[in-house]
Amino acid sequence: MDLMRMRVEARRALTPYITEFTLAPVEGSALPAFTPGAHVTVETPSGAMRRYSLVNDGEAPERYVISVKREAESRGGSTSMHDDATEGTELNVEAPENDFPMSDAPKYLLIAGGIGITPIYAMANALEKQGKDFGIIYCTRSAEETAYLDELSEKFGDRIVVHHDDGDPEKVYDFWDHFEEPQKMHVYCCGPKPLMEEIEAISGHWPEGRVNFEDFKPVDVVRADDEAFEVELKKSGETLTVPDDRSILETLRDAGHATVSSCESGTCGTCKTRLLGGEPDHRDMVLMDDEKDDYVMICVSRAKPGRRLVLDL
Ligand code: FES
């Protein structure tokens, strides 16, 4: 894919962890158009390629606007955008692609969790422009961590419900009323995996195609030719078999172990686990080369064929 050379024209801190970047072409002014839900792949200053949803109007864009959340454990993509992509920095950017396109419907429900607001905001603006009937549910931990809070509230008034759960599983938004009866509306959802899984679970009785998810899949979590392998948990003394169609993380969870994860696709760094032995097949986009002997991202990585892993768990 051709890369465009773009310059960081402006940065705006939206929350303590989320920054908006306005990218302008280094040469010329016309940029490829895009539709709501589209993303660009950016070569971050660290060299890591990252996908970011486009927030602005894509009809005849002169700029691309993206927002990036600094992931706590990241050392590659998001941290380098925050720390090194200052105003004037030039970046390589791939032309927009859309894996989360909207289709025509009488009514829409847009659901965002955290940084998942970025494609949802673009969709809401497009629906507003077309005079469509829509509502937004936007779930975040707290007002302080809510990107675009004031402008969304101002623009969309009572069509947006903003819900804060303070990180307490007891306070998560109850979506059931929206999904109990299948409706003639289309739902678009983008957010952390647990949110998308919940919506998927409670909308199983809806007709196919009505409920849509933005699902970045930078890596295949499980591949067709994957084999089962063993993981030894040094601290607990257990040995678990990771089936050919499950990740280490899922296997731990299935066995009743408390796990921490977020993206579950090898990009955020949350599930980083100390490796004590074995030969891993690293499939994440987070670990630096000098960490690969000592750590493994258990949401995506496996053991090399015929090998086992020993984890500090
Ligand atoms: S949960 Fe994000 S890298 Fe594993």
C-alpha cells in the first residue's frame, strides 16, 4: 500500500490520556476521501504501524483527524505518538480503509466505550448531516476520561447518553432495554472487547447484519494450523493444556484464573506476562526485541510447535 507523507499540524489534549492529532499532507492539499467508520494506518515515530479511526468528515478532506489513547503498558505505538509526534513531525500514513461501514437504515443506535468514540463520533456527524434518526450511548470510566464530552453534549443534546461506571463492574450500563426486542434499527458499536462481547451476547436474537462492531484484528489470535500446547504455571504449580482454538488467556480464564486484559489482540500490552521458560511464538505488536526472551503477551502468543511454556503465574 502506498504511504502518504503527512505532518502533525495540531495536537489537542482531550483527556489526560487521549490526544487528538490533525494530520495535513506535506505536499498538495487533496487527500483520499473516506466514509464514516474508516481508519488510517499510521507509522508511528517508533516504527510500529497502528490503526486509528478517522474522526473528521471524509467527503472532501484536507486533513485527517485521529485520536490516540496512551495505553498504559505501551512502549511502541501509542506512547510514541504521545511523546514523539509533536507539531511538525512527519509521519507515513496509509490511505483510509473502512472495515466498519454504515448501511442505510430507518434508525441508528451508536454505542461507544472509551476511545471507541472516534468512529462513532464520525458516524454521528454524518447521520446528523443527513437528518437521520439516531441515538448515542457513550460509556467511560469518568467525566475526566471522556474524550469530546462537551462538544458531543452540545451537538447532540438529549440524543446522547453518557454513562460513567467509575471502573466498577456493578455500575456498567444496562443495555438490555435496547436489545430485548429486535428493532428496525442498525447498531454500530466500538469499544473495549468486554463491551463488544456483551452487546454481541445480548443481541444474538437480532437479525443478521443489524448489529455491527468495529473489530480491529491486527493479528490472528488463533490460526487454522495452530496446535494445542502446555503451559506450566510456576507459582500455582498447575499445568494447563491450551487447546488449538483457544488463547493462553482464554485457557487461564476457563480454568478460573483471574486475568487482566483489554484489547485481546496483542496491541495494548495489558496482558504482558513474565516468561520463565519454553519457546514462544510471539504474535503481538507490543514487545520490543530485547523483551522477547522474558515476556509473552498471553492474549495472542503461543508456544512454538511441539514446545511448552513456563509462565510466572
Ligand atoms: S490484552 Fe492487549 S496485548 Fe494482550
